[in-house]
Amino acid sequence: AVLALDNGLARTPSMGWLHWERFLCGTDCAADPRRCVSEQLFVEMADRMAAEGWRDAGYEFICIDDCWMAPTRDKQGRLQADPKRFPGGIRKLADYVHSKGLKLGIYSDVGKKTCAGFPGSYNHYDLDAQTFASWGVDLLKFDGCNSDSLELLAEGYRHMSLALNRTGRSIVYSCEWPFYLRPVQQPNYTEIKQYCNHWRNFYDVYDSWSSIKSILDWTVLHQDTIVKIAGPGGWNDPDMALVIGNFGLSWDQSVTQMAMWAIMAAPLFMSNDLRHISPEAKCLLQNKEVIAINQDPLGKQGYQLTKDKNFQLWERPLSGRAYAVAVLNHQEIGGPQNFTFSLTFLGNGLACNPACSIRQVLPASRDWGVYSWISSLSVEVNPTGTVLLKV
């Protein structure tokens, strides 16, 4: 068994909302108060999460990303929030978020500076961990910019993990460690899982189909090394941000992101504007059946079984001897296409032996009935869309 980080957290993939991607490094509140990274933004999102069913659907973290800090540390050497944009400080914001039944996430960096050039945690790991704990923070996203060497990078990730645990506060630890190692060396995922609750493998997600596609392609290319390491306490993060409800994805592509992030047992952190979200996007993001697949207690990550010119077939083993199955049509031309496959393909031949019931979860939920082990299944899928089934 792989030793997981012993903080008892992230038994299932974490879920929440994150400001990065949609709000980026907006620091000019005078010019654009609705879109700047500020106390007000997080208060408004927390209100929406509590009032509009997000919290009840499982989205519990509200996460501050880069650009929250003042440009310098305080006189005691502690990180401080930008006083104009966070007039009450992080402790007050954390108290407000907790009063809504939610948890607060924050961001720092293993190097001397964050990716956006704010003060990093290098040489301050213990102090920063204590500061975050004293503020009531529940999750730390720890980036990997501006670290001078791979040794310092690894040392910093290990050090911060231990420092967080020593605070005595339960803080989910979200790392970018393998992403920064990969260009130079193959990450040791067994070690990474001992220190981190989730770990980022690939580039930032963008609000575009090409971005979603490149993340899926990368995951397939590396599935032999990454799928087996995922499980309760530690998860592969394909870049957690769900960009559903923004501008770049069609409806079918939004369905694909939701279905595939569930299959991949990925942390589900939306990056969108919950104050302005379509009923369709909200319905998709709050879909109980998809979330149940993502949060399945068995904790096994799914993988691609096979593909042909137009289609990919993925499966994910679930508890109760069930399987989630995704059929993705990666054609970007023409109309809906049929993909036919034998049920003996699934679960090494065991998923449907001697018979199974099949239910479609996405794009809409309906029962398909009972099939025998030797049946074939024909699935019609829209271009760049996905049909998600539970077998």
C-alpha cells in the first residue's frame, strides 16, 4: 500500500471554487470592483455557494489563488493580505466563510516569489504554516515558481507538508511539485503522495476546448504511471479548474469536462462567476450522479481502455462492483456518430458478467435497461461530446 499523507484529509477528491482562470490577477479594484481579487469577491462567492446549492452539492472550499498578498511581509516577517483589497484581513474572511458552512483555501509558493511576483514562502515555511493555521485556513495551494533548484523545490514541498501538520490544524495540501519536476525528471509519485493531498501534473487549464483536450491527451500518455498512485488521501490534479459556465466551451465540451474530471477522480474546483451562471451550467456542475462518481469511496482513478480514429472509451472502477464508462467523440467535424463496443471489454470482462444494468448519466440521465455479458452497446455521441454511463 502506498503511504498517503497522514493528515486524514482528502479521502475523496476535494471540491470547491477557485478564483484563478476566471479572475486571474485582477488587482485594480477601482477600475473593476466586480472582477478584482478582493475580500468582496470571496464574500459574494461564499454567499452564492451557501444559498444556491453549491455547498449542498459538495463544493466546500472557497479558494484564494495568487495575488492576494501585500507586496511585502509585515515587521514580524509574516505574510499579509493587501490592505486595500482585504481590509478585514484573512482571519475575518475565514470566519465569514466558516459561518456559511464552507472552508477557506489560500495560495503560496515554494520559491522566493509567487508566480505573479508576490512574496513566496522560501525560508519562511514554518512561519507561513503557523500564520495560515492562525487565520483558520483549511487548504493551501502551494505553487512551484521561482525555486532555484529541483533539490530546493523538493525540500520546500516536504518542509511545508510537515510544517502544516505540526500546526495541529487540518489543512489540505495541494502541490504543484510534479509539474515543476517533469521537464527535468520523472516524478516519484510514491514520495509525492506521502507529502501532498493532490498534485498538479500539467499546464494551467484555459477556457478553451484545446486546453481540455491537451489535458486529456497528457493523462492518457502518462496513465500507466499516474493512475495507480491515486486513491483516498492523494489525487492526481489535471488542473482542478472546471471552466464550465464561462465562455470557451460549447455545451457538449462542458459535458465532456464534467464527465472526464469525474472519471479521472480529479479535484473539482470551479473557476467561474457564480453571480452570473446559466441554469444549464449550474445544473451540470451540481449533477448529483456525476459528483457521486467523482467522489466514489473506492477512490480508483479511471483510464482509457481503447480508442479509434474518432472515439475514446474510458472506464473507472467504482464501489459495489460498478463501473463508470465514458465514450468521448473527439471528432470536431460533422454530426453525432455511433460507437459500438462489446460489454466484455469492461472491467477485464467482469463488469457485465453474467448481466448488468446500464444507466446513462450524461448528457441526460435515463435508464438503458439490462444487458447480458455478450451484448454490444451502441452509443451516439455528439462531436467533442461525451456520453457517461454507469454499469
